[in-house]
Amino acid sequence: MPDNFELEEIHFEGAMDFHVHCDYSIDAVGKIDEYCEAALARNIAEICFTTHYDCNPIGDCQGNLISINGEHKPTSIENLKPYVDDVLRAAEKFQLRGLSVKLGLEFGWYDNCEETAQKVKDAYNFDYFLCGIHEIENICFCCRSTYKKCFERYTLDEMVEKYFQTAIAASDSKLFDTIAHLEYYVKYAKDFYGDKLDKVYEPYLDDLFKSLIASETTIEINTAGYRHGVNQYYPNMRIINRAKKAGVHIQFLGSDAHRPQDIGYEFEIASSFVPNRITGTEE
Ligand SMILES: [Zn+2]
Ligand SMILES: [Zn+2]
């Protein structure tokens, strides 16, 4: 290594991180401004906050809660307002420093949630409405404390079929800009079912892609899989390539950051898979 070699800072000129939590999500730490500072430090051009909005009345996950200054409040349109105001405040503040900040939401999908989701979507002027599929038949498959309870009801094939039926229903709803972290079941299914997940999704891809194209819904490239130790994006590269080939629009990268230091996580390679331009909303 030459003497004058310095490890380059990570720079992502023009990159966008469109899946960012903050401490309004009960499972995330760090204030909105800290995430913005982290984005600036990495020369990211645009970030979109997508706090969780979970409201399945019969879900069994961590509770349907929004954290407001550390205080847990029930998820509701009213209790979302401090988050919305805070993001809009940050958007004004950080615009002056060259960072574009967008207002988004990760709405937690559950069966028959369409009417509720529409109301939430209409309540504020969101730039981006992201669908988070975290549960199958009302039990969360991506929390350490519940995934076994979710998966033990199904064989691997049954679980994957139900997951993709859910993803297709979410896409068909036309409510969302993007389905977040497709194939997210991989997070714990590898441990639960063993290493046989490679092609289980094959029978469902064509129908999902058709639905995504018809409903003009996109999928993101979510880099959190590398933090979760499953060594893949959500979805995996094979699905991403198949989706692109089928004509599914893939525009957004998401780090799914739950800590400021995770902004732009693993974007080095992932950013080459999406168009490199600033946007905020689909034109
Ligand atoms: Zn999610
Ligand atoms: Zn998320």
C-alpha cells in the first residue's frame, strides 16, 4: 500500500436512501437530525424517512406503537403528526445544506387493511408510501420473538406461497409506491427451514411481476440483509434481475437504517443497480 494511501471516505454522490427509520419507530435509535447529518457526511443527496406505522388490530408483534420523544403512544393518525412535523422541519433545515429530505411512511400490511391504509395515506402529504410486509396471517415473521410461532404453522412451500399471495395483494391494492424488502422471510426462514430457500419463490414471481407492473408499484433494493447476516439484498440478486427483465421498475435503494450509522449501508455496489438521480415522487 503506498504511503500516501488513505482509506477513502464513503461517498455516494447523488445516491438516495429511501428507507430510513428514526426514533419515532420503537425499534430504532437516533433523532431525525442525526440521520440527516449521517447522510450529509456520506454525500447522499436525498433521504426519505419511513417510520413504521403498524396498526393490525389482531397482530401480535411489538405492539402498535409510535415513539414520541421516547414515550410510546398508540399508532394513530393524530399520534403520527409529531413525526410528520419533525420531518418537514428537517426538510427545510437541511435543504439549505444540500440534502433533500422526504416524508415517507412504512405502512405495515395486514389482511384487509386497505381502507385503513388509504386513510393514513390521505391524512398527510407523503412523498413516498412504502408497504412493509412483516407478518403472515397476523403473526410477525421478522421478529426474533415471534418468527417460530409464525413459521411453525406452515411447511416452507406453504409459507412462501402465503407470503407471495400477501405481496400480490399489497401490490394489487395500488396503495403503495413500493413494496419494501421483498423476500424478507429469508431473515429467519434460513434458520427455521434450513438452507433450501433458493428457488421456493419461483412459482410466484411471474404473477407478482405482472401485478407490480399493472399497479405501477415498484420494489426496492433493501441492503439490510447484509446486516442481518443473510448475505443478500432483499430480494436477492436473482429476483432483482428477473424483475428488471420482466419490466418491473426498480428505482429505490433502502438501507432500512435503524441507527444513523446505517444510512447508505452497503450502497457501494447496490447503487449501480438503480438510476442515479434525485427524485422524490414518481412523475
Ligand atoms: Zn420493514
Ligand atoms: Zn423498515
